[in-house]
Amino acid sequence: MNPTVVCMGEALIDFVPADGGLGLAQAARFVKAAGGAPANVAVGLARLGVTTGFLGMVGSDPFGDFLVDTLAAEGIDVSSVRRTSESPTGVAFVSLTAEGEREFMFYRHPGADTLLRPQDVAEDTVRACQMIHFGSIGLITSPSREGTLHAVDLARDAGRRVSYDANLRLDLWPSSAEAKEGLLSGLNRANIIKLSDDELAFLTGQTDPSRGVRDLWHDGLELMVVTMGKKGSFFATGDFQGSAESFVVETVDTTGAGDGFMAGLLAGVLGDPESLQDSDRLKKVCRFANAVGALATTVRGGIPGMPTRGQVDKFLVDRG
């Protein structure tokens, strides 16, 4: 069976402090977890019942084995994952301090994920899916920039939906100007876009989501959603705008929150395509996505924190 959604980009090893509330300099013990934003989204979608595939490059090393095995164990189609001996699988150390500040340290100079070339793209899989999802990390360096855009343009030419997460990691870009240009190159190819309020401000200088979305809107867009932490999420289509409230939970690790939200959003839109023409229905979809994102923060690690549909449904019933 062809995947409904193909998630493309980085699959990494996340090392998260075993003791919460410590920065990377203070932490003495770390827990290994499969991660990388598109991989997190792929698992999130699979656990929500969406048939999913992953397209990317990992190293021919034990960490690469671990990532492929982790994705396959979730029922994700890994036939489009490529292996390389040119560079090891990327590693990221991620922490959330007691003050709520997130820290990232990436070891990928280069990482295997950055080596995906256009000829490595499984073109038949891309053309056969209903939607391809990607983020900005794959756009930072060559050859993954060319590989990523090749896959996206294939999907567009085949009439497939393109989903995009801005996912700004400024330290990975050569400069702020190149980061802005790179994020916009992905955004301008997408039909469904998620970005945080901080990313909106970075791209537009706007703190008002309504104004910021208007500045970024283009004719090919169907939906743009701005996540705003405790303030919930703001959504906009070409015809209407609205917002959905957030949920208060006992947060352990925020690493996968945005990826959980993205998975919930895509699962919701796929499950109710007409929500893009109905404000009340789209608000329900975004509330579902908010719940997925909230639940993802209650478990340490990105992929381990992705909830099942049953867990999300129960959570929403309990919250009324």
C-alpha cells in the first residue's frame, strides 16, 4: 500500500538529559531517543492512524540502524530511506532548563541527512502519495537542498499537497539573511504551513498573527497555522481566520510539541478535508492538533512522546 503521507528530511538521534530542568552544561546523564522533526511527524501520523512513509538519508552505522528500526516498528514505510557511509547519522543534544529555555547542540558536520541528493529521491513514492511533508532543515546545505526541492517539485507537478514546517534553527544557518531566504523558499512551495509565533516574527517582523499571515500569504496556500504556546494556535485560509485554545498539562519535555501538533493538524485535515472550507470544523481540527502537541510534552523525547489516536480522543473527552 502506498503511503498517504511521505515525510521527508532529517532523522537524528536526540540525547535528552535524564534529569529534567538542567541545561546541557549541567546535565550528567542523557537518554537516547529517535528524533528529527520530519521523523517525529511521521511517527505522530502513524500513531494517529495515517499510512506514512519516510524519505531521507541516515548513516550506515548503528544509529542509522536504530532509526530505521524505530520507524519500521511504528509501521512506517522505510523503503525510501537511503544509507550512506560518507558521513555518520546526525546527533542532537536537546535540553529544557528549569526556566523553560530550550538548548540545542547539533553534531552533523555534515550529518548523513544533509547528503540526500536528487537522484536519491524515490520518485514513484512521491508521485503516489497524497501529501508530502518537509521542513526547513533540509534546505540549509547542498546536496540536501536540491534533493528536498526536487522531491517537493515532483509532488507539486503530480498535483500532490505539500505540507511545510518552518522549524527555524538559526544556529545551523550561515546567516540570518540566508535563513530567511531558505525558509521562504520552502514556504512559497507549500499548500499547508505551520510556523511558530517566533518564526512568524522572524520572517515578517509582525507579532500580530493575522497581519503576519497576510504578509506571507500566496496563491497556492490553503492553510497557514501559527502556534503560540500557551495562547493556543491561530489558523487562516483564503476565506477565514480563527483560533483554538491550548491545554495545560504537566510538561516533561517540549522537544516534540510542534511536531506532535503538525501530525495532529495533518491527520485532522486528511480526516476532514472539508474543514478547510468551514471555520468551526477547522477549529476542531486545530484543537485536536493542540491536544496532540500537549500530550507530546508529557513524555521525554520527540518520538517516544507522540500519542496514539486513542490517547488523544480520551484526553479530549476528559477535557470536555
